[in-house]
Amino acid sequence: MGVEHKPEAMFMEAWNKANLKAISSIELHLSDEVTYNVMEDIAAKGTWEKLEKRYMSKTLSNKLFLKDQLYNLRMKEGDDIMEHLNLFNR
């Protein structure tokens, strides 16, 4: 259950509780489609590694796709500024 980095002084019950909190925190910030892809993991470390593998790829095509998304991001007149900023941050 991802105990390879557990501090020696920490009890297993506290470690498991911290792990559940970490998983909950991660999953609360994901969209439903992404959460579905990582929900079978029972360790926060495994969930995080899956997300890194999927979304932090350093391939040229991924970089070009992200640049294209950024350069073509436009705010339409009358749109909500907060929605636009949320889209930008995603």
C-alpha cells in the first residue's frame, strides 16, 4: 500500500489515514473522466504516478499541442473573466 517511504516513527494507522486524505485531495481536484482512470489505485503515490505518466509527457507532440492550445485561447466578448482564467489554468 505504498509504505516504502513511511517514516519509522509513524504508526501504520496514521499512515493509512494520511494516504486516504492524500488520495481524496487529489481526486477532488480532478475532472470525472480523469478520476475514473485513476480511482482503482489505493495509494496516493500510485495515483500521482499515473497522473504524471499520462499528463506530464515531455514528447514533442504534447508540447506542440499545448502551445497550440495556448496560442489559440481567445476570450469572446461578454464571456466571464473567471471562466476564461479557469480555462487558461487548465
